[in-house]
Amino acid sequence: GLQSAEGFVRAVEGLRPHLHDLPNSLRGNRIEQVLTLLTGTLAGWEWAQHRGEHRLAAAALQAELVSTTLAVLQAPASVASNRHQTNSAPALAG
């Protein structure tokens, strides 16, 4: 419900101050990358169960997600992202 969403938003926003090694302008993007990674990984994990494929146990998946999330959040900003930061989305061809 709404309370869960509010807690989630607080948790995500709580990450920002801990990303002090990243320029402030890149912190939101890095958090978005992690959320996309988590969503895709969980969806794939659930889909593997439906297909009857071998998958990690839930506890192992949780541990791996923590490790992967920390690695992504703590990775240094690339030289290119520091040089080419922008506030606008690129125009889509079409």
C-alpha cells in the first residue's frame, strides 16, 4: 500500500548521503541503475522458477543482490560521466 511505497521512497532517498564519492548530479542516476538491476534480477529469478530452471535459493539471491548493489553504488564515476553530465534526456529518433 501507500505506507510501503513511502517507506521505499525514504529508503531510496536515504542512499543519497552515503554516495558521497559520487558527484551529487550522478547520485540519482546511480540509484536508478540499481533499482533497474534489482527489478530485472528479481523478475528473472521468479521467471526461472516458472520455467522449472535451477536458480539460487532465496537467501543466496539476497546475499548476491546486496553484494552487487553495493558494488554498483560504490563504483567510482566514470571520467566520461564527469565530463558529460546533463540534466536533459537525449531526443529519441523517430
